[in-house]
Amino acid sequence: MIKVNDENLLFKFDYSLYEEKVKSINEMINKKSGPGNDFLGWLNYPETYDKEEFERIIKASKYIKSNFDVLVVCGIGGSYLGARAGIEALNGLHNQKKPEIIFLGQTFSSDYIYETLEYLKDKKFAINVISKSGTTTETSISFRLVKELLEKKVGKAEASKAIFATTDASKGALKTLSTQEGYETFVLPGDVGGRYSVFTAVGFLPLAVAGIDISMLMNGAHQAMVDLRNPSLKENEAYKYAVIRDYFYRNNKQVEMFVTYEPRLVQLGEWFKQLFGESEGKEQKGLLPDSATFSTDLHSLGQFIQEGNKVLFETILYLKHPINQVIIPEDKDDLDGLNYLKGKSLEFVQEKAFLGTLKAHTESGKVPNVILSMDKLDAKGLGYLFYFFMKTCAMSAYLLEVNPFNQPGVEVYKKNMFHLLGKKGY
């Protein structure tokens, strides 16, 4: 479902340089013997997932859709980025489906949280709080505030029927609270880290409430799991992409610019940045993941890409066919000079913009491009895409000889913040 086009790397890539190393790492991944191996639960999750919980998620999503105007998802990082990326990618940016999905718990912004709480005062809303520990500061503050609002509106008994917790199976503050208050709970598996968790209840409940077919999403992930088991670089597109990334890193590229041509994929870029940035950025190693949307950002970042410092390469996710078609009409006065495009589709214009940009950046700008092409993006394709990137990321990080599944650097800001806030023990 995803093909890696390496014809615009500006050189002929020799995959044989990586064949043996990739085979060795692939074996290590499959045997779960490498660094961070206790967080490889996502690897076979499209086969091993809890079928009973999956049905409960579908049942809960139907209950939420039938009884509420809004679902508030409280989470940060991997606890919301995958779901938000998936919802926007498939439902678009002006989705009118009910219930509305609102994201909270990913910021300390007083204005953002105040505005959200004010908006919710007149809404019938449910809450999905997502935290393995139940003590994630951003999420916990927002959950405390939105839970207080809900309980004031409907009382504790009714509120308990409108709160759904995704957390550890047996321990932690959120699990304890859920047991005390009678919230329905779903499991964030102990062997799956947050940024690899979109195929668990973390992603599935919000996605299902948004009307996305999570069975097809899992079907796509399962197909990717099967397709991407083969270590051969002639067969495995994820590994092919991983070794290209590694080669660029080892040959003076510091930045990977992840580019899409669809505004509905902006949040997919945010998910991409967390996945690769948090997995690879360790021990003074790794590419800096950045993202852009063309042609929008060609009128800003485009100048730097074309003529600036050659620190980057581009990875283009290109969807060949849009969900909807728009035809450019004729105008009798033609003051804008666009009648030469009359009767043409925006799909046609987008394709020519893509090809023209590719030529400009590679031939004139000397910026290498990797193209990941898909025919279209539906629920099955999105499932495939998520898994594809996760498998690429695991291989990429192991090629760098870092643990793909921890994030020790993230703890530094927390310790400093807790000290300044006066938290006991810091």
C-alpha cells in the first residue's frame, strides 16, 4: 500500500551496504532481544490485541455517540496525537459529525483551557482520560478541571457514566480513581509505549467515536505487520525507507522535512515528529524531524529549502487520489487569467504542483527527496501507514544504536518544573 520512490535521492543508493545489518536488527526485533525490548508489544498487536476489549470499545463508542454532543479527550503526546491525526486525516478539518471531539490535557495554557471549559458549559459531554500512571501533570490538571465541571453539571453519579479511562491494567492513580468512581476502563498495555499506542484503546476509542471504522484500521495494520516482516530490502518498504534515512544522517544531513500536500494531514506530521524525535534523539544522535504542508509552506519555507543551507532532505507523503473532486469553472471575464485551467480538476493542479516542486528542489536546489506514495487514504490505508512508520522508526533507531522506546531526556524538564513548583521530593 506504500511504495518508496528513491529516484530523487540525487545518487544511486547501494542497499547492499545495509543488507546484513538490517537482517541482524530484524532478528533482534522479532526475538525482542534489543534495548527497550519490553516495549515491543505493538509489534504483533494487530494479531494479539484483546478482542473482548475491542468489542467493548465499539460498544462504548456507540453509547457516547448516542448520548453526548462532545467527547473531551484528555491526553498528551502519544495519548492524543495518533487519534487526532487519524480523525483529521479521514474526517477532514470541517467535520460536522457528532459528537465533536475536543482535545485537552496537552498544554498548561490558561487561555486554551479556560476557553475550552467555557465552551463545554452548555454542552452535553463525555470524557476520555488517557494516562498510564494517572499523574501526567498536563493531563491530570485538565482532567481535574473538566471532571469538576461535569460533576457540577450532572452530579457525581451521572458523571461516572460519562467518564472513560484508558490506563494501566492494574495499578496507578487513574486506575485507583476509576475503580473508586466506577468509570469504565480500557487498557494501555504495559508493553506498549505512548507513541506506539495508536492501535490500542488510546487511539481506538476516540477514533471510533469519530465514526472511523477501527476494524478496517486494524485490518490495515495487520496487513502492514505481515508485509513488513521480510528483512529483504527489496521487499520491505519500511526498512528501505529506514536505511535511506540512516544514510542521509551519516552523510551530513541533520533535518528530515516530512512533507504532505493535504492540510488534513498536518496532525499526522505532528505524530510523525513525536514518533521519530522521541525515539531517535538520544546520545547526541538522530535527525531533527520537521514537517511542512505544500503548497502552503512553499510560500515561506520554500525559499529556504530551495536556496538555504543544505542541512535537510525531504520525505514526501504523496496521495495520488483525493477523497473529493473539485473542478475549476470558466469565468467569462477571465480577469484572473485562469481560464486556461477551466474544466481541470484540483487533483490535476496538485499533481503538477508536486512534480514542479520536486523538479525545482532536486534539480535546482540539490535537495534530496524520498517519496512515499499511496493511492488513497482510507481507514485501512491509515492503519497501514501508522504501522509502516512505527516499523521504520524501530529499525531507524536500532541502526543508530539507541533505544527506540525510552525518553530519558523528557524527564529533565519535568524535574526542573516540579522543583520550581515546589513539589515534594524535587
